Amino acid sequence: MSIKQRRMAKGWTQEDLSLHSGLSTRTIQRVERGEKVGAETLKCLAAVFAESTSTLQKELMMTVHIENKSNELPLTQLEKKALEQVKELIDDNDSTQLLSIERKAIKHAKNLLSKLKRS
């Protein structure tokens, strides 16, 4: 789950996350855009979301890698939008509320994204 999705799940604005984390709103914006995150920033965010720094780091690296790769591919606007929706589905995956076909679609999307990551 991305930092933005974690923030939104709590119903927070970027300013709210800034207050809770002690980071500037500008830093929150940079993190959500996928820019490089320093160790102290990562520690602050991990504390706010009660998550390990290594988990957040992995998520941030995967998000940036996928976005960079998808930006290199010759995708149409519709394909880019579909890719973004798939990433949201994967991040929000609650298997108890999904139909079988949705679980299969998410599994297929994960396979495609892992292939994209390796390329």
C-alpha cells in the first residue's frame, strides 16, 4: 500500500500527515510522488503508520520501479489508467470481499507487474 493510500485510509490530508509525522507538507508531497526518501523521513512515516521501515522502503521502491518502467513503455492513456487501477486493486486487496474472477484478475495483474519489474 502506498503512503498516499495509507494516508487516505486514515482520512488524512497531506497537512494532517505532516502534523502527525513531524515532516513538512512538501516532504509528504515528495514522498507521494515517489521521490527519494531519506532514513529519517522513513522512520517518521513508519512510526505514524505503525509499520517497519523495511516494509515501507520495499513498498516505496516497488512503486517507484513500476512507475518508472510503465513510463518507459509505449502505453496509451487508457492503458496507463488501467495500470493505475490495477495497482490500486492490488494495494487494496481484501480477498474476503472479492469475487473469484476479481481474484484471478489481480493474480494475473501481479504476474504482469512482476514481469514488468524484471524487465
